[in-house]
Amino acid sequence: AYRETIRSVVENAECKFVKQSGGRGQYGHVVLKLEPLPPGGGFEFVDAIKGGVVPREYIPAVQKGVEDTLKAGVLAGFPVVDVKVTLYDGSYHPVDSNDMAFQTAARLAYQDGIPKAKPTILEPIGLLKVTIPDANLGDIMSDISSKRRGTVLGMTAEDGMQTVEAEVPMAEMGSYTIDLRSMTPVSYTHLTL
């Protein structure tokens, strides 16, 4: 459930892929702009080529090359999300350019730019609701905010009981039920994840 994303804009992620192997060579040159999208933005590819510096038939190959690299991020290999990639410049060769050359150039340009874009790991966050006696409120609030790295969203009181709602990283919730039972009377506690 972990994902990776970027935190800053990179204006000039570039690669000129040139390979000559005796016969027909390969040539693809792309210049990309990488931008973070808001959470839930997914992936967006923008074709901003003007003047035909990269012919239209190679644009899908550039997009495919970038999409292939999104499957594994640079930090821990998690899929990359919430990224906008704009193809805005490049060049081609009338004989040596082909789809594979542009896919490779796009992958290498993206891999060049992504470390400069301040990559980060996104971890899954769960909504926690716990109902406890009033007397245990301080212990639970302290545990959620300090030990569990959670953010308390609110509390509601009813008949000597408090319901605390919080957002907590799922990695911190493995032993929470056991810890909660040791902090509160078992018969009065209700937990919802």
C-alpha cells in the first residue's frame, strides 16, 4: 500500500538517446517537465510540443516510456503517484528515430529528473475511532500523538465515555489492540479501524 511521489518541480529532465550499432541506429531526444499533483491526482501526461520537434507518431512512445518507470520509484521501489509529466522539447532523426528510441529516451529523462524532484514515500493512513472511559483520555491521546505518530481529529463525550477520532499511519497499528487493553479497562473499550 506504500507509494512514492515528488515534492518539487523539475523544469529540465532531458535525455538524448543515441545508439549506433553498424546498421540503422536509434535516436530519440526528449525534454520533460516533472510536477507534483495534489493527493489523488494519479498520473497526467501533457504533450506541449510545438513546431514538430518531436513528430506526433512518437508522442505515445514517450508517454509509454514514462509510464513504465512509474511502476517502481527510486527510493524503495514503490509505485509513483500524483505526478504530472510535460513533454515540451526534443529532437528526432529522419532515419534513426523510432518508437523504442523515444521510449528509452523518456525513461532515461524521467530517471534523470526524479531524484531532483525531492521524491518521498507516502504511507497508508487509517482512521482510528476508539471509545474509552473519561479517566483514560490523557493516556490514549498521548499514545496516539507521540508513540503512534497520529493526528487527533476530534473527540465526543457521552455518559462518562470519550470517543477519540484520529488519523494514524497503518504501520503503527500492528500492536495497538494489545497496547490499548493494557492502558484501559477491557470491558469499557471499543476500537474501530
